[in-house]
Amino acid sequence: MFVDTHAHLTDKVFVGRVEEVISRAKDMGIEKIVTSSVDLETSKKSVILSSQFEEVYSSIGIYPEYIYDWNDDICNQLISLAKNDKVVAIGEIGLQFTDGMPDRESQKRALKEQLHMAYELKLPVILHCREAYGAMLELLKGEKNVLKYGGALHCYSGSSEVAKELVKLGIYISVGGVSTFKNALSLKETLKSVPNEMILFETDSPYLAPHPYRGQINEPSFIPTIAENLARLKGIEVEELALIVRENTRRLLKI
């Protein structure tokens, strides 16, 4: 019934444990898991994992922290990896304007080039954004011609106003464990306003485990907890919401 559209099964905490993590997820009704990448190495590992496990798909790309080495060779290697049938998106890619990150113009340039790459590959994008929602929205509006295949803003934590503009651009709002935190009052109000037809579920495993598992290693098996919380916020049955989000996932990622 569920799909975890954003996990990091290549993270070191899952080494030697991926099979048991997938097994627990299946026991909780998670049919498929998209393992997301942050650099060329994890992109390669994600594709390998997706070939080893029927339930696993991959998204490949370069996260803003790792765009220092972005060049044509890396771009071409990603294009080659994307030819694998189980690569369903380019990501996670995006902007992060916190201290210690690459300069903003370099981040924007790498993001634009990966957006264009995704368009040429006829794939959606999985977007990361931290302390950069204004710049992200401006950039996406300027590049809307290459957003034909859609995308998702993963682990969304922005305002309802930004969410509304993203939805207009065909960008889904991906809901993770932060939405269950007791202090996430603003985010909870924002999610109430997002159309059900533009929502995805994710864990961002192994990070940001939902309440009441906060502080633990996050796993795809926690997706039902995230779904149940959002269903309560929306005032509908979790089964109904799960079916809607499952169709959303199929529509965007073709899985």
C-alpha cells in the first residue's frame, strides 16, 4: 500500500542490514523503496542495490554539499547510470544556504544543469532545499520549461505560500518524519493546505525518524506512522490517504 519515495539505503548504518530493513518494511505494507543519492559514489551504489532487490528503485544525482567537483564527466556518468530501468528520478539535488556549503551561484549552476539533464532523460527530479526556499522557487520558475516530468520537494519544511507555488509548477510535497514532531506546528498547518493529490510519503532514512521513534535510526518501516499522522491532520482515514498517495507516486515516478 505504501512507497517510501526517499530513503538512503546506501548509508553506512545500513551496511549488511539492507535485507532485514527491506523485510521489516514489507511487513509494514511498504511495497517499494526509492533509495536516493547524494554524490556519484552513492548514485552508483543505489543503482547496484536496485538491481539486487526487486522492491528497491533509485534516484541519482549530486546533493548541493558535493557539487565542488561537478563537471561534464560526472554529468556524463550520471546520464549513463540513468539508462538503468530502475532509475526513476534525478536526486537529491537542490540548494542549501547554510554555513560551510559551496557558494550559492555554484549551487544554482549545478542545480540548473541537473534539471536540464533530467529533462533530457525524461525523468522527474527529487529536490532538496534548506534555508533557500525563496531562491529555489525563483530558480524553478525560471526553469519551468524543463520541469515537464515533474518533481518532489523532499522532506518539505517551508511555508504554505511556497508550497502553493511549488504545486503550481507540478512539484509534489514530500512528507517525512518532521511532520510528526510535537513542535512542528507551522508545518502541520501548512500540510493541511496541500492538496492530497500532490503529496508523497518518505522517511529520509536513516535520518529524522518520526515521533515516537525520534532519535532512533529511521527506516522505511516507519512510513505508516507518518501516514497516520498526516491522515489525522487531514481528517480522513489513513487507508484513503494511502491510496491517493500511492497513485501520486505511480503518476510521478512510474512505479
